[in-house]
Amino acid sequence: MYLNTHTYYSLRYGTVKPEELLQQASRLGVATMALTDINSTSANLDFVRLASKYSVKPVLGVDFRNGAQRQFIILAKNNNGYQLINEYLSELLHLKKFEVPDSAKNIANTYVIYPFKNEIFNLNENEFIGVKLSDLNHLKFSEWRFQLDKLVILKPVSFQNKKGFNTHRLLRAIDNNTLLSKLPKSEQGEESDMMLSVEVLKTMYSEYPQIIENTQQLLANCSIDFNFEKNEPNNQKTYSGCAELDFKLLRKLAYEGLNYRYKRIGKRVFERLEKELEIIRQKQFVSYFLINWKILKYARSKQYYYVGRGSGANSIIAYLLRITDVDPIELDLYFERFINLYRTNPPDFDLDFSWRDRDDIMNYIFKTFKNTSLIAVYNTFKYRASVREIGKVFGLPKEEIDKLSSGQFVVNKLDELSRLVLVYSKLIKGFPNYLGIHPGGILISEKPINYYTATYLPPKGFSTAMFDMVVAEDAGLYKFDILSQRGLGKIRETVDIIKYNHPTHPAIDIHDIKRFKEDLKIKIMLKNAKAIGCFYVESPAMRMLLKKLQVDNYLGLVAASSVIRPGVSKSGMMREYILRYRNPERRKDAHPILLDIMPETYGVMVYQEDVIKVAHHFGGLSLGEADMLRRGMSGKFRSRDEFMKVKNQFFENCKTKGHTLELTSEIWRQIESFAGYAFAKGHSASYAVESYQSLFLKAYYPLEYMVATLNNFGGFYRPEYYVHEARMNGGVIHPPTINKSYYQSYIEGANIYLGFIMLHSFEVKNASKIVTERNKNGAFLDLDDFIDRVTISLEQISILIKVNAFKFTGRNKRELLWEAYMKVNKVCLEEHIVTLFKSEKVTYKTPELISSTLEDAFDELQYIGFTLESPFKLLTQPINQQLFAADLLNYVGKIVTVYGYYVTAKKTVTSKGDLMYFGTFIDSKGDHIDTVHFPPSAKKYPLKGRGVYKLIGKVTAEFDCVSIEVNQLEKLAIIQDPRYTDAPTQKAG
């Protein structure tokens, strides 16, 4: 009886979750129901999947509207009709301006329902008029009463109760950006748009039994079928069009890859290769491998750098096809983690590209493969944002909204309106707000994407499915992950920079990982954690872990990459791993079975496959049951649920095996801590390969690598810190300079010229003008020459002068500013017209002005964001620093006073909910000082952003890592800005 129901995927309109809608239908005896979200099919597949659980027959359709104005509803008679509806909705959503016409397109295998109007118009055989309860009185006097065969019940359902209606009105006000009191009736649904029992609904239409019968017949004629039980991939089935040819090609490519990958090919390699090939064929994953191979073959043809990672890195076939660079034989990677007969979904390949190359790869995929789309993500209402939005529509003043959103209030002292804001903010928390794009997921389907859903067109122009990856996987559509990362951009650009900065050096083979693994310089860097800027190993936490482990080899780095993950570290296993790594005696504490399963990690679970091994060998779970744990560790599903499904079986098996309850509980606690947080070993190994590439470049070409780091938007730290690191490695840092700088930073020998991109408020077009003119007509001679050749406003040229971009002229910048003020119009004029003769420049007598290096520092702070001078030089009182970072190991257990410039801090919350910090500072020599700020100290002496701090605390050391437990800190004052004071200035030299 229900032809028009909405979930909260009718964005900023509906208020009911899909499952709640089905639960209510089941309670009220509704046997068949059509889901028709407004201009959306996001909930449709989930609705169909859940419907059988509530004994409801699902019907699918779309409520086509312009804003809140319903134009018509289209229902699918079958799957073909549903696909055609999706095509039609996609067609409209892909238009630059979305607009639904007055009448529906003629679509096969569908029913169209128009809203009731008094005027009569011609209807096609599949078209009907929907009569709402509020239309029944009008029907008595309408000509439609003589065409009852064309009328059906239209009982919209958008919310469950009065509170749901109030929430709906708030969502409509948010959508219309208006006060709730000013929300027009036309922009909201009716308060009666709730579900009634079938019997009550029939009673209300009892005067028109034919309308009831029409409605029931229409629903009876509709059926939809998506088989969610088959567990078969619905990705593109074949690569070549023939499954047998696909397999022959896969085998051929694998065997061709042997000579590229191995100098000596042993029996173990062939056995593993054949075993994998057979299971890949049985599980119908052949095309999945070949499609990944095809994408990366194209990438190599364009000389794009990439990293293949994910669980697929456990596969020798992936290694031989050059999808990954990780040798599963060398690392003894667990094959069953990658793929087994119980695994229903394909192995996961995350393909990372430089951010510069990724869009071209995406274009290639969309052009090469037929049924392709991106995946959506649901951007939801967050609580604090909801408070702000609802506060606005209630008309609360900004101060009140700020107070509510920050949580700085006492509930009992709030007025009724403010309390309502909090109540409804909690209600809409988690509601989908708008559709976004998954950062890298691409679907390549056997059937057209519209078979499953409609698509929309985000700004980048790639067609995007209207559901997320969880729904996609429920439908057997497994994504290809095409991701971008800055690390690869840094590697690629460094190699390019080396070519022009060291033209006589031999070409670098950045893929010569075996050589890098044995490089003594890299070993020393790793052991001493000198890896700032290097992929995945530069953060303070990773730096300290490397020191604690004294890692100097590839396998150690692979383990460290996984040990640092939350699942391992928070469970206490990271500390235990460090203890066993450093102390062979401690390894005897491991349970014999666990030590036998995981000798490489001393009986400590570090990787995803360790969990599967322990579950299988220690807990007696089948590989099918262990695969549930794998899904739980992926973080893509409801992680804890996957673990709970096998918990009882694990405990029962352990009891049968004779393990004590205490031991079983402890092992299970460790297993459960991996939910959503673990790395597969192959994944960690892939990260370690990229880390080694970064480490090699940093070891031998540190300045080039730092420039590439700046040009690829840094890494873990702010740009300032990478400039500092370049200086520590012998770089001479120059501000943006008109005769040397480009849009991005540039290196010449040891001289690094910051790019114009580093300048705040400096326009991109002006950077382009400067570089273009310089390339065309040579270096600028002086300020006059620059003004003559580049059209630029006074405001913009002032920025350049203030950061010493004209330092080559040898003139004081205050004089240059005065001269520019006299010679440059305050607004940018049209481009200069080139003439045969240059007009003579008017010369002004410049007054004698002075500026200081301290003024330079404040100009740099304003326009670059940090000073190229040492920040210690800006203090009002020079510090008498006698203790430095390098000395701290001699003061363990003692209270010391040190001075450090703030780099970064990691906030964390204790088990009691108290805030604490882990800080990183640098001393005046440029070395690290690591600090711990426990809750009492963090509360009494909070960090106050960038600056030099006086730090007082106790020196502690653990596994050769020194830190200070801070008891007191003070942010030191800096001098007054000399640009705005009459204080005497130091004349620039």
C-alpha cells in the first residue's frame, strides 16, 4: 500500500534509517513497500538486502523532485526497469543544472505516479495519479473521479513520529539556510507523512475500493531481485572476453616475470606460483589481477612511480606481474592471508601514485574499462557542526552557539531553546548530509553500474555511484584502490632534481631495493632515526620506535611499520615486542605454540596474518572462521561483530585443547585489539620498500630531497621544519627571489630558493608572470626593470620587496618600498604594451632609510609563516643555554632546564579521560628534544603554539630513548615588532 517512502538518504528531508523503516513496516503488517528516496538510490541495495529479514517484499523507485516540489515518482516493475530509472536519474544528475521536467520520460518496465491535480491530462498505460489523504475531498469534485482505474493511494512516509517531523523541519531549514520560523510550507512535508497500519489505511480509502485495488495490483506487479547470498564477485568477469584466454595470459605473464624478479629460481617459487594460480582460477579472481596489471603497465609506460600494497602483496603472482615490489618468498608471507578458498572477496590491492599522476591514471581507467565509476562516501552530520546548524535555524546569537558547540555550559542553566538545540543535534548526529567521493575507490563492473544504482557527477567529472564501499561489497562489487600520496611525488621529483643539479652523476635506479637494503649509510640513518622527510618513518613516534629497536635492516623496518599501529601498541604488545627484540632471555616468556607460529616476531602478534595463524593453530578455528577475523581487522565492516561471531568457538576449542581460561582470555584480548587496526605483513613490507627509496635519496641527496619534500606539500611536519632540516644538511636558504625562484622551490648547488608558493597572499598569476617574463627576456636588472616588464599591483610588489626578493640590487628594502610607492599604481593596470622605444623613467631622490635583520624576520613571519633567522634570536632576553639535547643522556633521573623551539605535539587521552601530550622541540643547535606532559602538567602548563619554551622536568630514558617529563614550561616572550616601534634598528649589512 506504500508507494512513496523515504529514508534519511532523502538528504535533509527524511529522518528514518532504512532498517528502522523496515522494522516499522513489519510491526504494522505492511507486506510490500516501495522505497522511493528523493533523487537518490543510496539506500536501495541495503533496503533490498534487509527486507527479507523483516518479511517485507521490496519495491524500488525514485521520488523525482525539484527541491521539495514533487514532479513524479517512478517505480521499477523489475530489475530492467530499475536500471532504466537509474539511467534516467543519472542523466539528470549529470547535467550542469539539475532540473526534473514536468512529465516523466517514457521508460519501459516502470510505473509513473504523478501528484494529484484537479485538471485532467492524458496518461500513458503505465502512468497513474497518486491520491493523498488530503486529496480525497478534492477528488469528490474532480473529473478524475470518472477515471478511478488511473488512481492509486499516495501515502508518503518521511518520518516515524512527531519528533521525526520536527527534525524534518529543522533539516529543511538547514537545507534552505533559513530560520525555522521563516521556513515556507512549500519546503516541508506534511505532519501526517507517517506510516499507518494497512488496515487503518484501507479504512481511510474505503470510499474508493478501486483505488485500493489499483494500488495493491501495482505493487503485486513489481519485483526486484539482487542475490546477496551468492558471495560471487560482480566485477568485470573477464579481461579478454574469454575466461580460458585470461588464465593462459595470467600464467604467461607470471612465468615471464620470473627472470625479472629472481636470479635463482628454486622449487619453492614454482610450487607457490602454481598453487596461487590454481586458487586464483577457482575463486574467479583472474580478471582482477589482469586489470591491475593493465593499469600498472600503462603507469610504467608513462614512467609513473607507484607502490602496490594491501593484502595482495602476499602474492607471488602480484610480485611477478609487478603489481607489488614485495617478494613473498623472501619475507615468508602467509599465503592464506592473501587468498584462500573461504575468502569470498578478491585480495586487496592499494595502488599508490604521485598526486601529480593519479588523475591521468583515473582517466585511463575510465577510458579503458567499460562499466566504471567512483564510489561515494556519506558525509554525515557531526555533533558540533549540528549544534551550529540547528542553533542558526533557531536564531540563537553567535555567542550562544559558540558556547553550545564548544561544550562550555552547564545544562541546568540553559534556557529551553538551547536545550532543544542539544536534543535535536544528538538526533541528527550521524544522518547523511551530502555525498562525497571515496579517496581512491573505483568500481569496474561486469554489468552497467546503473544496474545497481544511479550515478552523479562531482566537480572532477568522474561518474560516481550513489552508495559506499560497504554496500558495493554486499553487491559483490569490489573496488580498485587508486590512491595518491606525497611520498611518491617526493621520490619522483627528487630523481628529476638530481638530474639537473648533478648532471654528471650516474642515473639512479630507484627500484634497486636490494642494494638499498645493504647500504651502510642507510643502516646508520635508520639506527639513529635520522629520517626526517622519509615516508612513514619520520614522525616522532616512529623515530623513537626505531631508536628503541635499533633497527638497521629491512625485516626490522617491516615489523616496526606494523608494530606502531594502534592494535599492537595499545594492547601492550608493542612494548613486549621491544623487550623481546632487545633481550633474547625475554623471548622465553612466549607461549611455546605462539613462538612456534611466530618465531620472527618472538611469539608476539604483529601482523594481520599472525592473528589468523594464532586463531587457526592455537584456537583451532577453521580458515573460514579465521577469515571472519580478517574481515574484522580490515576496518571496513562492523569490526567487533566479525570478532564476536567466532569468539565462543575460539574459547570452546581452546578449552578442548587444554589451554587455561586465563591464557585463552589473554590471547583473545590481544586478537580483539586488532579490530580495524592491523597491517598485513605484505602491506608493511610495501611501506618499507618506499621508506628505503626515501632513505636512499635522503642519505645521498639530502638537499634535493628536502626541496622535493617542500614541493610536494611536506609530510608529517610543517614546511618550516623541512627548511630547518635542509639547513642542518648544509643548505643555504634564500627567500623567494625574483631572479632565481619559481612557483615551487628551486635548488642550485647548495642554494635553496623558496618558491613563490610559500608567500602568503601572493597571487599565483603574478608568480607565473615573473617566471614567464624572466624565461623570455632574461634576468631582471633592478626594480625599474622589473616594474617596466611585469604588470603588478603595489600591494603585490610590496610583498616581494619585504621578503627581500630584490636583495640582489644591493639596496635597502625600505628605500625600495618608498620608490615602488612612487612608481607603481596602487591598482594593477592592464598588461604593458611593448613599444619600439622605451620611455625614460622618472627618477626620484630616495631618502636615506635603514632597515634591520630583525625587521626581515618579522616580514618573513608575516609573509612566509616562519623566519629564516633562528627563532632564538627574537627573544626579548637572550637565553644562557648550557644544556642541549645531545647532553641529556648524562642527566637521566635529574631535573633539568632546557630551551626548545616547538615543532609538534601529539595529544592523547588517558584511560581516565584526562588530556596529555607528547611534545617535540628543537634546541638552538637544531637537535630534537622529546617531552612528555602528563595530565597535571598539561592542564597547568598548556602548550601555546609556536615559539621558544623554557622546559623544566625530569630526564628519563627507555631503550636508549631520552625524553623529559615536563613539570613546568614557559613560552618565552619575543621582541616587539620593530616595524611598528621607534626602537633603534640594526642597519642591514
